[in-house]
Amino acid sequence: MENIFIGLGYEVVEGPEVEKDYYNFEALNIPADHPAKDEQDTFYVNGDILLRTQTSGTQVHEMEKGKLPIRMIAPGRVFRSDEVDATHSPSFHQIEGLVIDKHITFADLKGTLAVFAKELFGEDTKVKFRPHHFPFTEPSAEMDVSCFKCGGKGCRFCKGSGWIEILGCGMVHPHVLEMSNIDPEVYSGFAFGVGLERITLLKYEIDDMRLLYENDERFLKQF
């Protein structure tokens, strides 16, 4: 995935796993009393320091540098207080992307992610965007890809729908730009986030996320 985005002219930026609450929540339009904070209940070192729940904080650090335009992806490990089961883990990995420039539109977002999906899942892959809500983007969407097992006809893998949800995305909220001292009247941008384990489970038809972490060589050597 890094190679796909480097090929599109993106820079790979890494950030701290131990982060300030401001960068993980507030600078992303999630104030202390926002319900979205409950969904990402995480591990706190103290009231202001926590283990990051998303790599979006790395994007805020880059925006605050004031070096525009920005085309970056932020891969890394994130933490949420989830129970361990076949599809959840308290520690997992994300790649989040950010583009900030003049005259960026939702069409740029759709075109970029369509190219990404074709590179990852095959040239015949189609994409579909469904309206959604994220505090840090407006408008926001979930993106589905046409099922790469049945070609969109409908099968057990895609639960008969022909589509598989793979990521969330949207146009960067003007207030998020303002908090990082970027003028939303001049600049606009888009952001997206992909769970790496989710992509891996789909691509290799693995039905239990715990297998990725148990270090059983019989499993790992298949790849």
C-alpha cells in the first residue's frame, strides 16, 4: 500500500504512538464531551497523554508545520480498548492519508481512491461511496469495493451484496484546517483511513484476526 501511494507522489510520515489528547481528539474536531470519543475509548497514561487511537494525529503535526501543499500517508500502530475476538484487537494498524492544496475537491478524493483500489485488488475493481459521518471530515463517506471473489455478482464472501466496505474518507472539515492555522477559504483537502488488518483478512480470506498475532509458523509461512 505504501508503494501505491508513493507512486502517486505521497510522502510516508510516521508519528508517535504515545500522543497528547489534543492531537488525537481535539485538533480533529472531537472535543472532550463529543460522543465520538466514547467510540474510541483508549488507554490513558494520564489525563492528557494517551496511546493513539488513530494515526490522524500525525497529519495534524504535519499541518502545523505550515509547509503546503501536503500529500502524505501515515502508517502505524494504534490502540483501542476493544475485547479480543475474531475481528477486534486492542492493538492494530492503520494507514491514513491526507492531501491539502488549493482547489482540491471530492472528485480528487474519488479518483485517488479508485486508482488505489484497482492497484490493490485488480484492474476490474469498482468503487462505491456511501454517505457517512466523521467529526473531522465534511462531507464524509464509507467506500466499498466490488467483491474481488465474485466480481460483484454476489457470493458468500460479500454476503450476497457484491460489495465490501474497506475504508472511511471525506473532505477535511474547515474547522480542522483552522485549528492548524490553514485558511479554509484558500485551501481544501481530503483524508482517508484504512485498517491494515481488515485489508489483509479480506485479501487472503483469513477469518480470524488473532491468527496474525499468535506467531504460529504454520500460519505465517503460507505468506
